[in-house]
Amino acid sequence: MKSIRKILSLLIAICMVLSLAACGGNKPTSQGNDTTTPGTNDTTTPDKPAIDTSKRVDLVFYVMGDPPKDEQAVEDALNKILLERVNATVDFQFSTWTDWAQKYSLELTAGTADLIYVANWNNYGTFANSGAFLPLDDLLPVYAPKLLEVVDEGLYNQCRVNGVLYAVPATWPEYTVSGVKYREDLREKYNLPVPNSIENFEKYLLGIKEHEPNQGLLTVTAAESSGLITAFDAFMIVNFKYPWVNINGLPYGLAANYDTPSEVYDYWYSEDFIEDCKLMKKWADLGFWSKSALSDPNNDTAFINGLCVAEIAGQNPNKHIAAVNDFEKNHPEWKSAYIAYGETNGVIYPAAATQNATAITAQCKNPERALMVLELLLADEEINRLVQCGIEGVHYEITPDGYYKNLSEDFMYENLNTWNLRNNDFKLPQLSDAILNDMFKRYEELGNKTKWPNINVYGNFTEDYSAYAVERGAVSDVMRQYLAPIQAGFVDDVEAAVADFLRRAEDAGLKACRDGFIEQYKAYCEEYGYK
Amino acid sequence: MKKDTFRMHLSRCAAILGKEHYGKNLTVWLTMFFSIISILLSLPYSKWISVINTDALYKKLKLKASVIETLDTKYSLFNILTFVKDTKAGSIGLYSMLLLFVMIATLYFLCLYIFRVFVKKKNTNGNLNLYLVGKSASFFGMLLTLGLSGYISFSASKLGVKCFALSPMAYIVGILSFISYVLIKIVEVEERKKYKEHGFFQEFKKNWVLFLMLIPTFIYFMINAYLPMLGVYFAFTSFNFRDGLWASPYIGFKNFEHLFRADLYRLTKNTILYNLVFILVGNVAQVAFAIFISQLVSRWFKRTTQTLIFMPYFVSYVILKVLVYNLFEYKSGVINTMLVASGLERIDFYNTPYYWPFLITIFYLWKNLGYGMVVYLAAITGISDEYFEAAKIDGANIFQQIRYITLPLIKPTFIILLLYALGSIMKGQFELFYQLIGNNGVLYNATDIFDTYVYRITTTQPLNIGIGTAAGLYQAVFGFVLIMVTNAIVKKSNPNYALF
Amino acid sequence: MLRREPASTLVFRLISGFFALTGAIVCVFPFIVIISGSFTDNMTILHKGYSILPRDFSLEAYKTIFKAPQDILQAYLMTTYYTVVGTAIGLFTTTLCAYVISRNEFKYRNNVSFLIYFTSIFGGGIIPWYLMYASVLNLKGSTLAIWFPALTSPFLIILMRTFIKDAVPDAITESAKIDGAGHVTIFFKIVLPVLGPGLATVGLFLALGYWNDWYRSSMFSTSSKTWELQFYLYNLLNAQTAIKQMAQNSGLSHITELPTESVKMAMAVVATGPVLLFYPFVQRYFVSGITIGAVKG
């Protein structure tokens, strides 16, 4: 009965998507008297109805992180322009990094913000599903037609949740591929292999251990991530081995290969898993990480301070660049290098569009004006530059060869944390972007060779676990308690420990989670045609 | 003129009713009879609320035929929430729940009243306690009827269709309650005169300044505690943004399953044991050190030690975590380095649960010793020197002085603090555990407390309002029962030591 | 005073002195490590760990913190403001309420006590509490939202009630009433003057609560201008964890510079220092050994 209902609703959702794509959203708009037929991709740009902007509107834009020192100055400059253009102001409010996840959902509940930063890592899908954001399909063509031109339709489609568009993504294509960051200078010095596979990585670490016994090797800890995939940082190294559709595999110990996304198979019960856990035990016994690693107040600065010689979890090209810059400044003799897991296992795809996007909250009282402002912020070069870089001449200048140069520490690059307003056409390159662009180019080439060229197959999937939330919570707890020590190699008998863990996970309701997940995920694959 | 006659009638009534053994008993028996009727009328089998305009309502709520089949058309207050649940009419959920609470309170007081009529307690103020119960019962009865009539129009406005009708039984209960209330009020007057007790209005007249003094506190607790308390309702809903906080679907006790799915016994046991140790050992250590410091002669020494003992209070747990890790780390931690240097085996602290209950207790004491000590120091300082002087003259040595003067005089403070802490026995020192243990699952069996578990569960899902509230409710009910029992016991032995 | 004390007293004093000293050393030890850490070069801490004396003296951490002193001064200023205003109003509110429920002549003292205590057990949780201030009262961004929620607490009221009960027995207020004094007169002329230790204790707790708080800034501040000192510092620490949590999926390139170990230690010193300077002034109420009010007996 339940599954029938689910399939039904899925069918309806698919129909909706199809109808949207086919006739460009012929649904009656919420504006009632508005008779224009908005098109998502066709050439007829709708006549902009005379929008009444006589009343001044003060909007709040909720973004992540900490405010820059010169927030006020930039806001004042921005508001001067915005008042002229659309008679509105924007006040950026910052989540700060203290309790940000909780505060983010409180902000949505209280509804004090109008525009809000959304991202997949910030549960965009779940929030959108739950009705936290305003559907934009009908509003965009009327109030922000320019956004339809600036942002690719493909990107919009990635932001759709159950066929409804809730967010306007940034247009800067980006690869946030996970990988291993390591010390190239040490590798060269001792003539060790490039750590591009599990075996080579082991050789690399052993080589360093042999030559510099006092050097720390890895600073890893129990994974903070609540994605229910892995429980210990170091375990991410297995990504060298598996061409999985998603980094670390799928939740609940499932996995699927990138080339066959819909063929979900089991990982935790497989021989591979035991083998991988044994590898972790071997590494732990070799002393690659501290025996107290599970409680390590993991020092994110360990790598740049030379406390470890590689980082394998939570890395991306940008972090590599940060390390490069830091080494240049503080330790010119050190060199950082980066190798993406995908370069070995052949699965590389760009970041999902929902990585950085903007939504309008459901409680927003002036969605029209909010959209108009968003259009200006994202699609107007002058305004976009102002928001992203600050005031020219005060905070930054453009070098003769077209690079961004910072002039004041009070407002650094993208200091308003509006990563969601990155516009590929206007984004000023930084000097360090050269390395980054090289990397991206390489990834793009690799990505083109995959079965789904440069498509983040898993990226759009949103799991709706409300039906098995209880089991999911319990499984996550079992993972923390029993899987983490296994993956950290702290158990004596790996096979027995894995069996014990699996038994407890089953008791906690692993099967319910898996069934629920697979059903939704398969439907998703079917919907998007990933076979 | 008319008013006067009314008054005369009233006083005559009062005279008859108020007469010992006759009117009074008559009233009591009559109101008790009313109570029995009220109870009979409000039991679950009598359906007070009937659903009308069903077609329009179901259409409005967009119900599927399969759901409609399962729906009843008549409900009592006890199962009206199932209607809310089945129809997903969350917007009337909170009101339904509040009505249920009023209903239960009414039944409780009605039963208590009947019980008290038969089992008379010997009291210094005659029947006044009995009347108070009776008044409460009839008050809630009236409130119930009023609330129900409000409910009809509230649901009509929220659901957009006039959907409920109230059965006359609800009104009967209201009327009976009203009559009982008036009757008891009348007989109470005489009784009050006899025992020189007074009601709220006299008290207000007499002590209005005191009431005035309570206003700032009243405002504070209304805003900070009582109004937000309505949020307890979230424990029974599955929140989503589309329906909003108050209209999200009512799901009964589903959120509590998160707790029962866990090893609730282990969590409860750990939490309570840790807290008991913290409370007892903590208070004893604080008292001991307060006495030590009060005994010091040199003022400079006194002040310095006291300040120094206070200092750990300022070390935030985030910093403490870093220091503790540096102390206990396996390879390069301070302790293990020292052990190795003196030729001993390393200790694997972070993979051995056994050590942590002790370590955590020590760090708790270390951090809170100075803070808690202040209360006792102030209490000791408040003791008049004359007592000690007199004792010295009588030849009491220092231990006797402490035993017979200091300890008895700080006993009330000790007991009050102890009692106070008991209410929060299911709430843990979250920061302490979370920062020191973090995600180290190996240690969970010995160190996992309720709050850390709930924290872990809630971080796995962004829409966790319900789970968090449910957990809070469990802790609160636990603490509440405990504190009511303990307070009653303490009150019996010495009312001065009771919290309330 | 000069009378010879019996030997047992002297022995006990010696024991007291020993324990007090040991306690003080144990308690101050980590603080010394923190202070020493704040003066140590960051690389030394990372590679050699913490020590009692700075191994490699460096003022770098303090230079980093005070590089832009106006921020931290602003945070100091705001915290002082919250502490002074909150403690003053809070102490007044608490004492008034405690006085009322400590009087036996007040018929509803137990009911009120219960209602107050009840709030320490039952609560609606953070969300409705937050919505009350943010949505209903619309106080988000206001300084009121930062000091009001900590104005008093059941614990402090009940503590104060105990102090008042001890210092001013009902007999005294009764006789004052016979002399024609009203409650206001009794409160200001009789109760307050003898309440030294109680006021000092509760005032200290209130002030410490305000000084150490970061949570309300985190919840209600919309501009860094209204940040509390502890939040300013704590937030720096949090950036680190947060970045780790999300960095995996996002291309966040440049975020605030992460605090080094020595900066963390220096922050702890900076946040605590002023309180330690202030504490001795309150302390005399707990250690003077003389009863301030001679009402008893």
C-alpha cells in the first residue's frame, strides 16, 4: 500500500517535471492576474509587468560564517545602488560558525530572513522538501528574467527538488573532488612513489617513517560527518580502490559504481570491507596515527604546521591551494601536492549546482523584491563585483593583467561569504587561481571520459528518511560506537568486530534504512535515466 | 434595593449552609454527588465532540477515501488527538492537547475530592483543604466547558469549515461545576472566619506590596519560561516548514521512539550515577574546602587560595579538551611520557573506558570546586562569631565547634542545594562529556549520558525539533517525579528545608 | 584574639592550610600551563607540547589578538555593559522575589516557589524560547535580548531565599511591622543592609554568568558590534571545527585565519584576566570572617 502510494507520488512528480520541461510551466501563477506565459528556455522573454517599487523594502540576506570588518561600508555602498535601482536595501546577517547548523534551521523557522544561502552540505534538499523555501518557477520569469539567461538551465535542473525549483545557483563551475594532500618535498627527498593508490600511499608513509621516525604521519579522527557513510577519517583512503558513484559510497554501507549507478550493492557485508578494515588495522599497528586518534581534537592546522605529512579526509583543491599559499609564506622549503581519488579510480565530476545557491525563504514578505535584488546581485557586474570584492580602490584593485589584488585586510576576497553569488562571467581571478584552473582543466578532461561526462550523478539525490528516522538515528549511533574503532584499527579481531558491528546495526534497524534508501535512490536513478 | 435583598438571601443561605454538621455536610455531599455525575459524564465512552459537515471538512483537508473510512464521527477528548493525527489537522493539535490536560486535571481533582470527602485528614484548618480541592475541581470543570466552546469556534476558523458540535453533556459538567464552586465558596466563608484564614483577595489587600515586588520576576518567567513552555507540544509533532510549527502533523509518541530505540537503561543509569556522584562528592568537597579556608588565619593566604581554587571555573571546556588530550595522549602525552621515563608501561587512556568515570569526576570537581564553595563560604561567614566564642568558653575544641555549630548552620543550604540539583538529575554536564570524550565511541559504554546521545541523534537530521523536545520532556518528567517525592519527604520532616 | 588556641585547633589549621594549598596548586596548575602556552611560540607548542614555563618565549599570540584592538575592546565594552546592567537589575529582581517568598506571612510563598522551581525542570526547549525573543518580541539584534534572558534563575532565587531566611528571621520583620514599618521599608532598611554575603554570592554568580556567556550573542546578535567577549573568542575557535565539517563538499577558499594553539591560550587569558582582578573586591564578603549583620542571636 505504502509503496504504491510512493510510486504514485513519484509518477506525479515525474509528470510534473515533464510537463514543466515541455510546456514551460503553464501552471497558473500565484499572481493571479498575471497572464504571461513564462518560458524556461525559449526565446520569448516575457514583458516585464510594471512592478511597483514605490515602497522601500529592507531585506535580510542570511549567509554563513563570520562577518568581515568592513561589512557596513560595503553594505552602505551596495544599498545606495540598490535603493536607486529597486528601492530596496539588503542587510547581510551572518550565521557565525558557532552552532551554525542549529542556527540555520532556527533562522528558517523564525523566518526573519528573506534571502538565504543554501547548499547541499547544509541540507538544502531536506529543507526544500519540507517547504522552507519559496518555489521560484513562476516568479523567476516575471521578476528576474535576467537570472534565467545568466544561469544555465542544466544548473537550475540540478537545484530542483521533486521537480520544483527552490534556488538560484552560482554559475562558477567548480571541482571539489576529494583527494589526498601530501608533502611533495618529502616525497622527492626520499624518492618515494606518488601516493596515488593505497599501496603507494602506504609506501609513501613507510618511507617517511623510515627516514624521519619522529615525524607525525597522519592526524585523523572520528569523522564529524553525519552522512552515515564512514566513521573514521582514515578510511576515506579506500576511495582509491572503488569507482563509486559518491565519495565513500552510499549510506548504510551500500555502494554503487559510477558507471552503473542504479545497481546498488552491499559493501559492509562483503569480503572487501573486511579486507579494508584489516588494512586499517595494519596501518594503525604500524603507527600511522595516534592510538588516541578517536578523541583527537583534530587540529586542522596539523598539515600546514608539519605535524602530519598527508591529509586524506575532507580535502578539496581549494584546501590544497590554501596550503600552497601558507607554505609559500611560512615554510618556503615545503611543498604541497594534491591527488584526487578520481584520478586513480576514474570517477570525476564537478560539484553539484546546489553546492552554492540562493533561496528565498517561505516566510519572505516581499519575494518579488527579493528576487529583483538577487537578480542584481548575481547578474549585474558592478553590483556583483562590489559584493564579492568590496569597494574598488579601497578593498581591492585589478592588476594590469586582470587579477584581483587585495588592498585591505578589512575586506578580503568574497568576504561576505556569498559563494552563492559567484558569477563565472564576472569572477575576478586571484593569482593562486592559476594552479586551481590547471587542476580543474585536468579534472574536466578526465571527467569527460567517464560514462556520464562531467555529471554529478548522485548530487541531486535527496533522501527523505522521515519514514525511518528512528532507525537511521540508531544506526548512526551504532556506527559511531562500533564502526569507528574498527575503521581506526583499534580492535583485535577484525572479523569478529565487524560481525558484532553488523549485528548491532541490524538490531538498530539497518534493513529498514537500506530498504527505504534503495527504493528512493532507484526511483531517482530512473527519473534521471541513470542506469 | 434589589441588590440588598439578594445579599440577604445569600447570607441566609450561607447561614444555613454554614451551620455545622448540617449545611456544611449537605453542601459537601451535594457537591460530591455533582462530582460523581461529572466524572461519569466525562469518561471516554461519552463522546462530547461530534464531527459535522463531514463532506466539506474532508474535502477541505484533502483526505483520501481510505483515510475517511477509518475516521469516526464522534470523539471524546481522550481520542480527539487521533482525529488530529489521522486527518493531519495539525493546526488544532495544540488546543486539543491543552484541553486533554485540562480534562485530566479535572478528573484528577474530582476523584481527589471524592476521596477526601470519605477519608478526612486531620488538619489544623478544618475543612479548608477539602474545599480547596473541591474548588480546584469545579474551577477546572468550568474551564473545560469554556475551553471546549472556544475549541468549536477555533477549529472552525482554523480548518475553514464549521466542523465540530458539542454535546450537551459538556455543558452539564460546566453548570454542575459552577454550582459546586458557588456552594463551596459560600460554606468556605464561615470556615475561614473560624480558622482566621483568608482568600486571595484579602491576601492581596493585606500584602499588595509583596505582590508588586513579584512583578519583575513574574514578567521574566512568563517570557523566558512559561510562554515558551507551550513548545512541549513539538514533542508530539513531526515538524515541517510547510505546515509550520503549530500545524505540523501530530504523530503521538513517535519521537520518543528515538529514545527507546537506544539503550535507554544504560543512558539513564550513566546519567544518574554521574550526577549523583557529582552532587554528593561535589557538595561534600565544597563544604570541606569552605571549612578549611574559613579556618585559615592569614588573610592573604585565605584570599589567595580561594582565588586560585576559583580559577578553573574560567577555563572553557574547549580549552580543557586540548589540555586533557595533551595530558593523556598515548604516544606523546605528558603522563605517558613520564611513565615511560620512569620505566613503566604506557596507559592507553583513550581506548580504555575504565578510567574515564574517575577522570571525568575529577575534572568536574576541579572545575566546580571554587564556584560551589562560594555559597558555603558565604553561609559560614554569615554565622555569628558569638556562637564560636561561647563554644570556646565552654571548652569546645575545633572539631566540636565544626560539628555542633558550623555544620548544623550550613545544613539548610546544603539540603536546599542538594534538592535543587536532584530535579535536574537526568540532565547532564553536556559540555564536560562532549568535549572530553567527543566522538570516541570506544568510551561510550562508560561515558555516554543522555544529553550526549540526544545530541548525536539530533545532528543526524536537520529537522529535529520533535526529538529534542521529546528528550527534554523525558528528562523533565523524570526529574519532576523525583523532586516531588523528595520534596514531600523533606517537607514532612522539616518544612524549612523544603524547596517549595 | 590573643588568647592561646588549644593544640587541636592549631593542628586543624595546619591541616586546613595544607589542603587549601594543595587545592590551590592543583587548580592553578593548568592555568599556569595556559599562561605559559600563550607566551610560547606556536610551533614549539605543536611539536613539543605544553610546559610550565614558556620554552620559547614569544609575544606573537598577543600581537595577533591585539592586532586590531578596536574589535576586542568593543567586545570588552559590550560584555562589561551586559554584566553591569544585567547584574544590577538581576540582583534587584532576584532579591525582591526572594524576600517575598521567604516571608511566612505571605500565603502563597510555596506556590510561588513551586512555580519558579518548576521552570528549572520543565521547558519547551530552545526553539520556542528562541522564537519568543526573535519572532514574538522581535528583539533579534537588540542588546536587551542578550541580558534579559539571564536576569535571574530559579537557583539564584532559591539561594537568595535561604540567605534571607538565615539573615532576617520572621520575628524581626514581625516586630518591625508592629513598629509600623511597611514591606518596602523593611526590605531596604532591614533586609538589604544585613544581606552582604548573600548579595555578594548571588551578584557574583550573576556577574560570572554574564561574563562567561557566549550563547546569547550567538543566538541573537546580528552585528559584531554587539558581541560578547566570550563569543568573540569562542567563535574563533569554532571556525576551525566548522570548516572541517563542511569543507569536504564545498569549495570555500578563504575563511578567517585559523587561531593557532598559542592564540587559543592567549584568548583564555584575555577573557579571564579582568575577572581575576575584580574578584578580590567581592571576596571580602566571603573571607572576612566577621559577621556583617549582627542581627542574629
